[in-house]
Amino acid sequence: MNHPVSTTEDPRWQAVIDRDPAQASAFVYGVTSTGVFCRSTCPSRRPKPENVRFFATPAAATAAGFRACKRCTPEAAALRDTQAAIIAHLCREIETAETEPALADLARQAGLSPFHLHRVFKAATGVTPKAYARAHRAKKMRDTLKTSATVTEAIYDAGFNASSRFYADTKTALGMTPTAFRKGGVNEDIRFAVGQSRLGALLVAQSEKGVCAVFLGDDPEGLVRDLQDSFPNARLIGADTDFEETLARVAGLIEAPGTGLDLPLDIRGTVFQQKVWAALQAIPAGQRLSYSELAERIGAPKAVRAVASACASNTIAVAIPCHRIVRNDGALSGYRWGVERKAALLEREN
């Protein structure tokens, strides 16, 4: 005779005890004493095992007469998981499409209205479907320019059906002409200067468009090598006395952060990175935000890891103040130029 497995012998009970996030979408559990069903991660007081029943889906728990917990909102969470899977599928569709898919076609695949898909997609990824497609195409553009025999070949390999559209997009995405990009920035002039600041060695570099790098460190020669790695085939022009003033203005920003930097910036990154960096520039001196708060500000509350990655990718220190972002508990997390410099910058601002 087969005996039913007790709650404590069911592996799902251990997931409830551990509040295991990995099992949050695998099942829900109902509590007979309260008539409520929850996810494994629910912060409510753990029920007695004899009062627990497991269900594969929120719908099954509802059919059995249980109502959704108001703390862990298992029905809404299940909907978010479903939508996340849909968005992940659509991202793959966008990435593999020969040309940019229309919003209406994507919405039809998702079974949503175009308006609803637009809102859900942006909440999940931080950008609209069109912006995501353009960012992917920009990446593909950079990749194909490196491998294609000619620029014309790269135009069609990257999914552009007209050269005019390609050249319009490359101006923003590359910061230089496609031919120059194919040659690793050759024929692009990058002026730079190295000096000392309150935070140690300081390197400032500027392209024709604006300041493209602000590096901090202990070794001035190491900073120059980093610049060479960033622009391997550009003409690096140092010892320019006229450019020393720009270096001084950036050093002055470190001394007096509240003054701001009235210089054009040449910001090169993906659409999402540029969105994060723009939000960083809007944070006043002396104010701190957490990564999650910054994600909220750009309309992508779930994209905390992507926001942290964008902060870490910032190569224009101080002028794009990623040092103003801290952990949720207020502690200082990693900083590309060293946590000690981050602490010094924040102390100076205060």
C-alpha cells in the first residue's frame, strides 16, 4: 500500500523553510488554517507543515478554494514571470531578425496590445523595443565593420536596407566615420594631458566631439597605456599646452564638485548605458542614490544588475558621477578607480 508523502518529506517544504528564490516560480503552497496561498519566498510567518498543501500553479490553488497572499502576491508574480519569459523570447526575435521587427508584429507574437507590450518591455529591459533593436543593430554594426571586407558589405550584414540609414545611425553609435572605425579609430585625433589631482594621477582625453575619457589612478604611465588600449589606432596627441586648461578644469571639478563641468562630452556606449549615464549626470553633488533607486529613475526597476554594469563601464570619471551610487544599505561598493577615491569624492562633496 502506497502512503502519501508527508509535507516534511516533500522537497518543496525545504524550499519554503529556506524561502528559496530559485523555487519561487516552481509551485505555490496553500495554508488550510488561513485559506491563503503563497510563493516559496513569502516573508510571512511559516505555517505548520500539517496545514500546508502544494500546488503547481496559482490557478490550481485558486480552484481549490485558496486566495492569493497579499504580501507575496503569487498571482502577480506568476504574471511577471510569464511576461519575463515573453520579453526574453522577443529579445531573441529582435536579435535574429534580418530587419527591425515592427511593434505590431512583436505584440501579436506576445498576445498583447502594442501599447501594453511597449510598457511591459520597457519595464523589463529599461528601453523600448525600438531602442533595444537599435542598440543590438549598433553592436552588430560594430562587429560587422571589424570583419566585413568593405563598408558596403557591412551595411547589409548589419541588417540595413539603405546606406543612408546606416550612415545616419553610425554617426551616433560610433562617434566617428565607419571607415575610421574599421581601422580602429585611425585618423581620429585624441588630445590628452596627464597631471596630478587630490585623488592622484589624472588623465583627461578629448576627441573632436568632446571629453571622451577621464581616468584616475596611481601610475600616470599606466593611465596613458589604458588610453592607448581604448583608442588603439587613433592619433594620441599629448604635451598640448592649450589642452592643459581642460585638464585643470577637470581637476577643479574634483576640488569643487558643486561647480559642474561646462565642457562637451563624447559619450560612447549602448542606448541603455547612455540612459544610465545621463541619469548619473542629473544627480546633484552631495546626494547619493542606491543602484535600485537609479534603476527606478530610468524607468527600469528590475534592471539593477544592468545599471550596476553600466556604472562600472563608465570611462569618464567625476564628470559622469558614478561615485554617487552606493549599495542599498548605504555602504560603498566597488568603484572602477578604487573605493578609497570614491569615499574621498563623496567626502569632498559633503
